[in-house]
Amino acid sequence: MLGVIVILGFAIRFSVWVYPMYGAQGLIIFDTGAYPIFGLSYIQALTSMNLSALARINVGVPPLGMLLTGLTTQAFGQHIGPIQASLIPPITASALTAIPAYMIAKKIHPKHSLIPSIIVAMDPFLIQFSATYLDSIGTLFALTSVAFAINHSDRRSFILAVLFASLAALSKLTFAVFIAVYGILLVLLRQMSLKRGAVYILVPAASLFLSPWAWTPTTLQEGVTGNIQFNNLPLSPLLGPFAIGIPQSLPWYILSYFGLGQVFWNTLPFISPLILLFMIVYRFFKRELYLPLMPSIATSAMILTIFLLPRNYWTYSWAGGAVQGILSRQFYPYYFYPTGPFIAVLAGILLSGRHDNSVKSRLLSYPIFMAALVSPMAVIMNLGLPYWDFIFTIIYNLTAGQFILEGIIATLITTAMLVVLLLVTEKLYRSITAEFMEPRKQQTAGQ
């Protein structure tokens, strides 16, 4: 049955983006002009052993996604077109992600373990942004690494977890950040020893030096400089609004980084977080709400990775890195793609029933609950109202240094949204702790 799900997921993605390309006219897609060229250039430079040329291809970006793209573009480009051929690796990776989703769910709670695979295969947002050249490939490797890291006490599983973590890091720098956050959480929560946690983080980090641009001082400096230009403010969603002089935008940007940043024109709804929300509400009212520990660590790590990325999404920075005093969010919706399969795993496990090893930490539960709680608004916006965010942007621009009614109203609305979100999140968190404290009280009373 899992094979059928994978094949179906691939067939849908193939028909949307390769042939007959149903999504080409109506859905947004990114980078189709660049990555086929990058990929072919990689293969040509490797074939001719021109290392200096290899080092200058897409400086600052890890090589694996471009290498895979180049192989399929060279092999199939003359038959189906270079753009269509270049999309085969990411859509294949997106379809194959159903496999590690199944592996994790089966290890935690075998009942309904195919549900996460079905969600991954059928989520419209994941289908659309399977066409992103790096994120879907990196997500496949990252989720597979997590599937093996669950059994990290087994030496073979740990080696495979590190291997796939390295492949994820070599796909996109975002996943190097994820591996670091995930490894730190595993160590802090005593789910992995300090020694193994260090290996799990440092080996993928060291693998980045397999990037050709890291081999020469000139291109290494260019890569570091280029990444710093767009990643130069830690805690961007918290500090960015103050940096651009519009502090009243803080609530809206927190909401954006937790999930509303996926909203964009011609973007299909992201249903994985919405399904997770339905399951959370269902379990809450049944007084059976829990979050399985190991999958929750991974999911929180991925959500926090997107939230903590120090990118200048909150201001224009294309021209020499100059910070301008306007509010213009630069979110690309596909940056949220990696969270989908992780969230789908949680939704499937929650459907299966209660599990004793639950999260009892705000650090883990808050990101999960907040990402789920903003999903209804994000779905509504993507279905027909993507202009909401830009209306707020216009309002904030008008209120820079001015106390006008529109600015006050916008600030009150977004602040109220964030406060309600935090209150509901805390209620859900306390529900988890209350549910798991009750059996202990009964056990103590019995003794």
C-alpha cells in the first residue's frame, strides 16, 4: 500500500509540473530559469574536471540539489524539455518523502501509520512546492535522518541518521540549521548522549566543505559574504520590526514566521497543519491530548528552524544589503515546505490514539500548537484573500512615525490575534500536563 501512495504522489506531481503541466499556467513556481542552467553547468564542469568553474556555480549554495538536477536535465532534457527534466529530482524526492513519514509513524504508533504518507502525498501545498529545487530534496533526507535517529542507540541506525543528515545539509543550508537545532534539542531533553549529539551535528556541518565554492579562498569569501548579506540579524521576527523602525509590526511578523508567511498569490492551501489542528482539537475535547516525544522534537526543531532563520524577510535588502525603513516581507512560501511532512507525521500519530511518552515542555509544544492554530487563516488567505498581508503592509508604511487611526487599529488587531494564539496555546499545553499528571496522582493515592 505504501508503494501505491508513493506512486500516486509522484504521478500527481508529474502531471502538475512535467506532463501535461497542469500547474504551469495557474500556480506560482520559482527558479525554473536558474537551476536547469546551474545543474547542467555542474555536470559539464565535473566532466571536464574544471574545478575553478565548478567553484563559481551558484556560490554559497550546497551542491547536491544542483547535481541531481543537472543529471536529469542532461539525461532527459532533449526529450521532455530542460525545465521539465530539471523538476524530476525535486518532485521525486517529494513523493518519496511518504516513506520516512511512514517509518516514523510505524515506530511510534503502528496503528494508522499510513495516514502521514497519505497526507504528504496529497497535500496541495506540498504538491505545488514539490517543484522547488532544494527544499523537497533536503526535506526527504532530513525526515529520513529523523526516522533513523529515533533508534539512535543502535549503531547502524545512528550511522544512517548522520549520513542522511549530511545529505540534507548538502541540499540546502536551511537543513544544516535544522540538524543543529534538532541535535541540540535531543541532547537537552536527554534523548541522545552529548557525544552522539556532537557527532550528529558536526559531521553534517563538516560535509558542507564538499561544496566546490568552499575550495578556494575567493569563492569561499563570496559564499560567506553572500549568506551574511541576507542572514545578518538573529531573531529576525523579533528584532526586525525594531530594526526598520516599525515596532507595531512585531505581532504580525511573529504570526508570519509561524505560518502565515506561506501566504502568496496563486498558492494552494497547506492542509497538513490544518489536519494537525483538527486532531489536536479532537484529542483535546476527548481529554486525550498528547504530543509524542520524538516526532515532536523533530517537528518543533523544523518549525523553530524557519522561525529562527536570520534572514532579512522583513525589509528590502537586495541592493547592497541596505536596510530601508519600509515593511516589505520577502517570504517565499516554499520556505514552509519542510514543515509539512513533519507535521503530517504528528497528525497521523494523534489519529492513532494516546501514547504515554508525551511532550511536557513549552519549548516543544508551543511551536507545534502555534503553527497549527494559524493554519485556518493561512488556508483562507491562500484560497482567495492573499492581499490581507499586503493591506497590513500598506497600513504600517503609512503609520511609520505617525499616530493615525488605521495604524492603531492594525496594531490592535494583530496584537489581539497573537494574544489569543498564545492563550490558546498555553491552554493546550496545560491540558497535556494535566492529562499526564492525573494518572500519577491516582497511582500515588492508591499507594
